[in-house]
Amino acid sequence: MYNVLVVKRTRIIDCLEKVGESVVVSGWVQVVRSHGKIAFLDLRDGSGTLQIGGFTESTVSAISALSSQDVVVVHGLVKKRDEKYVNSTLPTGIIELEAQEVTVLSKAGEMPFDMGGKQLHLELPTLLDHRTLSLRHPTVSAIFKIQETIVNSFKTTLKENAFTEIFVPTIVPTATEGGSEVFSIDYYGHKAYLGQSPQFYKQMMVPVFERVFTIAHAYRAEPSVTTRHLSEYVSLDVEMGFIDSFGDLMDMVEKILRNMFVAVKNNNQNELNALKKDILVLGEKPFPRIKMREAQEIILKRTAHDHTTEPDLDPSDEKEICQWALEEYGVPFVFITHYPTKKRPFYTMPDPLDPEYTLGFDLLGIQEEWVTGGQRINDYDMLVEKIKERGNKPEQFEMYLQAFKYGMPSEGGFAMGLERITKDMLGLSNIREASLFPRDMERVDERFSSR
Amino acid sequence: MYNVLVVKRTRIIDCLEKVGESVVVSGWVQVVRSHGKIAFLDLRDGSGTLQIGGFTESTVSAISALSSQDVVVVHGLVKKRDEKYVNSTLPTGIIELEAQEVTVLSKAGEMPFDMGGKQLHLELPTLLDHRTLSLRHPTVSAIFKIQETIVNSFKTTLKENAFTEIFVPTIVPTATEGGSEVFSIDYYGHKAYLGQSPQFYKQMMVPVFERVFTIAHAYRAEPSVTTRHLSEYVSLDVEMGFIDSFGDLMDMVEKILRNMFVAVKNNNQNELNALKKDILVLGEKPFPRIKMREAQEIILKRTAHDHTTEPDLDPSDEKEICQWALEEYGVPFVFITHYPTKKRPFYTMPDPLDPEYTLGFDLLGIQEEWVTGGQRINDYDMLVEKIKERGNKPEQFEMYLQAFKYGMPSEGGFAMGLERITKDMLGLSNIREASLFPRDMERVDERFSSR
């Protein structure tokens, strides 16, 4: 047998540069098409997909014997396709490989579903039960190549703006930040918890680095199953000191999101094609910023639904006000500021002109919340008072409070969930599609009900 | 009062470009030096430290009234220092700011220890008990600016080599990977665990992306306190498919580490100066690669200690063999390969020529383990057999095994602990110094003993 392994492997995408040359490629069989005297194989590796043709008795027979997901190595000749056979939807669509030898490295078991189609039509539980298989389909892996771009763009924008990346723990001593349920851990005989957010830690780093961000794991033990919540998610968190006003925070949010949309558009055209999705072009249009009470007035005028005394926007309000922003400002994003103080975390700065409302904001986009943030209380005494008002003990916040006791400037920040943003940017119907291995109350990899 | 906030703030490092101009700077008071008719203040912001001089009655009095960590805003004039007053250890050492107005934004409480010295001489428990304060000292924050460079360099090298970044969960269904103790969680009435590593998930992504890396949180509930272990740490994990041999993995480790050392050298000279540390220059010298049994023979010859029948190297062996590498190859790094199969995880590929030993490796560097890795078993049946041999049930690994059932090429990978690498690169004496908020059996932020 020709020893293919002594010849250096060529990545599929690099075959474009090797027309007329002999190469060795290897990867996973995506689909096989046998037509008697000729046979074709779509081969996928980490860089892309390539059509391979068998035109001799031995290669036709070897290709015809292959099944989806077999791992093979193919020795062959890179050829330009005839004009009429060019596949413009495939990055390698102008070439194909004429197989000379096909060797199976790892034979795949029989597929539980068809992996060969352009789309993968699976119900969500099946998609997740066979995650390591479904992810091999280009329309599923595309989501995570785009997610990688989202994270890179987030980091790049922040680094360009003098932020330091920090790494903070997920095991925390107290479960006192907010209303959501928390997971508890047996920690060497003590009780500890999984952090609901990196909030306290990023604030504590403001006097150290002034501007910080972190890509953190966050946990919510909410006992409900929705299409937009996960029990474990990746939180993109930002905190910045010396803000002049909480408008500085919204400016930074806008900058981050604008860059993200452009980055996905520029880097992921192949993935967007596979998903048959377009990415929004935001341009330079500013996102409107309105108070929650103003939003309620607008909604009243538009829908005749009077929610003007409600302490929050409900999902239908959020959709309506995004629609308003699109019609009035040409962007489906709107910052809602000045939520009631009682509805926001204890550390949120009340508006000095109207302390019943906060200098906090949510960015609503394309129907739901994308980002939440606000200016924080940076005065030690005020913060202690707010902790007490909520019925908590300042002693439980000792290390957090140290940061404020020893000199803290005006500061604020915001957070966005990576899976939520991925879902909404791509118009996915369920947040689980945007998590490699989603965790919820019914599943940790396997469904509890199937155990 | 002059309203300083209407004038745009200048970052300290940018004052270098503003000689002769009026600026507004703000930050934290590092140290105050009063000399009667003149007074000096070192001010720190996120970009650096600046000497500010008070030469009028009002500014001298304002500066003299300041304490360490007060947050202030200073309006003043940027001046070049006289040649004889240039401070070459400070990036802004050629300039100073002549204060015109000094305003306190946030008054700091009294310091529990002196923050004004060039070095911060604190016992580790004190350093950690006041983490939000100790981190403000340039010699402490420097560690984490370098850590940021280490992570960036890791990512950059991998992206340049066609790896995809993935995000994997920390909550896992089983506690069966290795021998270390695990933390258990109450997960909606089910038992779940904190992952000891992202091992299984990164392997499962090989058939999806071929080459992946992840910056993951990993947890070890080991009931001991050492200078080199944490209960929660950041794991830099890599996995790659289609390797020709496990030498490909070691090549990649070398590339990553070489680039890391260069990146720190190039990006963190100020931080290295603050820490009074030099960074190793590795050059192009290859790291030697020897089998564990060969290492034991070398140790026998050098020390007369006969460990040639031991199943592992002990810490004194590790130091000795690193010393040997330095003397013989000019680098304090050495790959030790072929540890006994019984001592490595079940998924490690045995050497086909000598199955009692594995195609696994550790990179020992400057006295201890930096990286651990190896080629994995990619054959489904062999993997199932190995799981059974260790007394585990294949059903517990169902989703993991799916990845191998449906076509898996030769593959392998490796992992390194971020805090460990930071510690060893900088010669820190305790790994806790390289974690913003270290977790161990005695501490989750606060010491349990002090509760």
C-alpha cells in the first residue's frame, strides 16, 4: 500500500493553491454520490469541504463503499472544475480532487439520522442527544465559528480601548447578589456557591486596572425551561472607572456591538451562507436612549395598552419598543434607562435627580434584552446602607466593600450573555442551539428523563 | 471651583505626548512626599504612574493632605523634568505634572499596611485577606498584566495554527475522569459535578473543528494545601486531530511556550522591572525529549539515587532532570515521555511497541511540571475496553464515546495551568500569588478560620 502518511497532508482550503499538483487530504466523509462508473465524495476537514471524484474502477469502488463520517485519507490530483460545474456556494467550488487512492482511517458506525443533506432537520432533543454528531454538520458548526468571532471582536474592541482582561473565580462564598436561585457546592465541608455573575470581582478590579473585562462562566439555578435561559452560560462582562456619566457606558456598548456585527459580516460569510442568514448592517445610526416611563408612554400611544404604572417592561412591551426604534431610528436596538430602583440590584446608582429610578439600563435589541448595565454606587457608606435596606449583612460583603472603603471613583459596567447574543444575532429559535453543551434543569449532556 | 469634569481627562501614559500642555489627570494616590514648601504625589491610573508636584501654597497644602489610595483629579501643566531628575525606572520618568488644582473624588480609609513602598512586604495571608488593596500595588498587579500577555500569546499562537476556540461547560454529569477528588453540586435535585478538566469536551470537538483550544475553569477538590495547587484554576487546553505522531503535540507545546516567553519579554518590560524579574530567553534551542526510564538512568548516574524501578518521577527527580537539560541542552525544559500506562488516564494511547508505557508526556520546566499531554486512544473498541479495565461503566461515557463511534482520526492534546505557568515564569514562591482570588481548602475569599 502507498504509505500516505509519509506525504505531508494538505488542508482542504489550501488545495485552492495546488491546482495541477498531487496532494494528500484527510477528513470526514460528508456525503457520497455513486453514479455507476463515477463516484463523488464530499470530504470535510477543519478548514472546509472538498469534492473528490473517483473515475477509475478502484477509486469508484473505494468511494462507493464509504459512509457518512468515515475518516479517510485521499491521495489525488487537484483540478480546476469546468466552468459549468463550479459550485459558487462552496469556498473550494472551483476545484475538485481526482482521487488516486482512498484509505479508511476510522470507520464510522451507522448514523442515527441523515447527515448528508444541506440542512439538518432534527428536533432539538435529538440534536442535543447526539451533540458530537450534529455539530459535525456545517450548518451547526457554523454557529460556533460565528460565536468565536463574537468573542474575538468583544476582546479586540476592549483591548483597543485600554481594558485589561481578568480571570475571576466561579466558586463564591455567598449567594446574596440577586434574586435568582443559586447552585450550592459542598466545599471541603463548607457551603459555597457558583457565582451568578462576575459582578463583584470586576468591580473590585476597577481600583487596580481602572478598566477591565472578563469572559466568565455564570450560573442560574432558575427552575424553569425557556427558550432564552441556560443554567450555565458565558458572560461577557465589562467594568470601567472614571466615567463622566452612565452615557459613557452606553457609548461603549454601542461600540462593542457595532464592531461585532461588522466582524461577523467580514469573517463569517461562509458560515452565514451555510446557515442561510444575513447579518444586520448597523451603519452609523445611533441607538435611541429613552427612560422606561417614556417607553411605556410610547407603547400606550402605539398599542393602547396602558402599562405606564408597571415597574418593568414585559416581553410584548420589549418587542413593541424595538419595533418603534426600527421605525423611528432605523435600528432595532434601544437603550431603556431609569428602571425603578427597587427592581435593580442593590449596587445600582439611583438617579440623584429622581432616586426612585436608577442610572441603569438595558439594551433591548431585536425583541429582547441583549445587555444590562448601569452606573454603580461608588460611595462606601451609601453602599453599606443599600445592603442593609435589602435585608443583607455588610459583613457578608467584607472583601467587596474593601474596594469602596479605600478609594473608588465613579464607575459602572455592563454584561451580555454570549449564547443570547449568538442566538439573537442569527435569529435562532432556542438559546440551546448557541451552546455547545447546554445545561438546563432537564439536561447535563444526557437528559435526566432518559437515565 | 474649577469644574474639572468638563475638561477631557488625559490618561497618565498619554501625558508623555502633552509636554507644555494643560491636562486633567485622575487616579489613585500612590505615595505623598511633603517637603515644606514643595510636595510631591505619585498618581496611578490604569495606564501608569505619574509624579505630580505642588509648588504653590494651595497645591502643597492640598497634596500634603492626601493619603494613599485617595481618588483625586488634578489639573496641571505637563513639564519635562531636568535631566538630573529623570527617573529611568518609570515609563513617565522624563516628565512631571505641575499641579494647579487638586480635588479629592473619593477619600480612602486608613490603610491596614503601608502601600507607598517600592515593594510590598506582606505575608501571604495578609496579601490575600486584603486582595482588593494589595492588588493596587504595582508589584502585585504586574503579575496579572503578565498573565494577560500569557493568555493572549497562547490564543494568538493557536489561531495562527488553525485552531478554533471553544467554550465548554464546567458542570458535568459524572466524576470519572481521574483520581482527584471532585466537587459535587446539587443540580435541581440531581447530583452533578464541577469538571476536573475540559478533556472530554475538547476531544469531542476534534471531529467538528479538527483543532481546538479552550480557556477553561477546572476544579480539584484535593484535600491538601501546597504551594502549587489550587482548588479552582484556569486550564489552557489544546486538542488536535490528524497527528502523525505524538511528536506533533510536543512541537506545538514548544511553539506555544517559545512565543509566550517572547511575548512577555516584548510587552511587559515595565512589569518585569516592577517585579525585578528577568524573563528567560529561550532562543531556538530545542527542548530535549526522553523517556521516563531514560530520565531515571540519567538521575542514577548523576546522583546515585536509584529510582529506576519507580513508576513516576518524584519532585527531586524533576528538579534534577531539569538541571540536566539546562547543562546538556542549554534550556531548563525537558519532555519526559512514556510514563507507565497504569499511571496515566484511561484515554492515553499505549505505545504499540511497548504497551506498558504510553505515548503521553509531561513537559518539566524550571523544576516542575508545566504541561501534560499525550496521544489519545481514538479507536472506539479499545477505548471501551480501557474504560472497563479501570472498573468504570461505558454507559457513563455515552456522549463522549459517540465521538469515537462515528469516525475519529489519530488525535492528541495537552493542557497547562495558567496560574502554574505564571508562577514558574516569574519565579513566584506560591501559586496563590498568580491567582486574583485563589481558592483552596482554607479559603474562598475569606479564610474559613476567620469566620
